[in-house]
Amino acid sequence: MKSLKSPVPVPPKHLMGWLILGGIAGGALMIEPLLKPIDSITIALLISIILGNFIAPSYAGRSTWNYSEKHLLAMATLLLGFGMDLRKALNLPPPYWAYIFASVVIALASAQLIMRGSTKAMRWTMGAGQAICGNSAIAATAPVVGATSTEIGVSVATVNLLGTMGIILFPMISNQLNLPVEASALLFGSVLQSVGHVAGAGQALGSEVLSLALLVKMVRILWLGPAVLLMGWLMARKQTPSSADHPSTRVQPTGLLS
């Protein structure tokens, strides 16, 4: 009888890689009081970016970082969700819902207009990552629109770069403009790309902004399913041998069922 495999792979056994990660996290926590209002999440991201550019791509310890990004970050986001009340998100005032819907539509449309020289798949993956929930939206969109590994990589890199910049700049903008809690939370939750980006920016301004911004982000993520279905329908409708960006790919919105 075959044993069931765990859905989460065994963590890499590279001690130094884990020690580097722990050192980054601990160092960010210690530095945070000296760099207020920049929070520990932003500091850790900046340290990681700097170190990542000095450590060789072939370094074996990178396996621990890749594992943490793919699995531990997802678990951390899941645990964060246990502290959120879905009913509060669904009970947000109608103007919030209208603003969030408008932000999703504008982001998707902007990608189509700004990136007219790119393939359809690139426009959709980039638009989904910006409009809804970063890497998760790109991963959900890619098989539906037939994106190549290069298109996925460029979309992920761009979305993460913009999100990291947003973690630093948005709290500063909010402070400079003296935005109230509701306005700051709506800005962060409806514009920043991933849950991690929203959490990083919201934490910099306090728990009240963080909680409301995450609720706004939760509502925004609810649009992922309808958006992917729409993309699949549009791609299938326009897919012809003469006009397809990837003629060898049959586009079917089956990614939602997997």
C-alpha cells in the first residue's frame, strides 16, 4: 500500500540558509525601533533584496529561501486569515465595494492599454497580478491565457518590485497627506498587489489601518474567480490560427477546477 505524500514538500536541510533567514528576521526586528515609521517587514524585504544580489544564484542555501517563499509565506497568510472576520469584509459599505471594483477594472484595462505591444497572455497576467492578488493571481491566470514561463517570470518580477516599492512609499504618502484611517486602508487594500504588501504597508501605520486594509484586500481577492473566467472566455473567443499569440496552446478555463 502506497503511503500518501504530503502536499507540502520536506524543508531543505541547509542549515546556513535557514540561519541567514533567521538572521534577517531577527535583525529587522532589532533595527525597527531605530527606523520608525518603517516596519520590520519592510526592513526584512530590503535586507533580503540587498543580500540576494550579492549571493551567487548557484548557492545551495537559496533552496531554503525558495521553500519559504512558496510554502511558509502561504501558511503565514493562512494563519493571518484566521484572525479576520469574513462577515466584516462582506459588510463593508457599498462605496467600498464600488471603489474596489473600479480599482480592479482600471488595473486590468490599464494593462491592456499600456502593454499593447506585448502578447495577450502577458497583458492578462500582468493585469491580474496588479489588479487582484499578485503572484497568486498570476498563477491562476497563466494556464488560462496560455502564458509562457518567460511571461510568467516577467509578470512576477514586475509585480513584486512595484509591491515592494509600495510598502515603502504608501505609508510615507499617507503620513504626508494626513490621510485618515479609512482612506489609508482603502488606498493600501485596493492598490497594493499581494496580501504581504498590504500587511507590510498597513502595519507601518498601526493595527487599525492594517485590519481594515486586509478586509479591503479580502474583498478584492473575491474578484479573482470572475476575472479568470472572463479572461478564459475572451481568450477562447478571440483565439484563431491567424491571430493567436500562442497558436499551439488551446485555452480552456480549467485552472479554476484543478
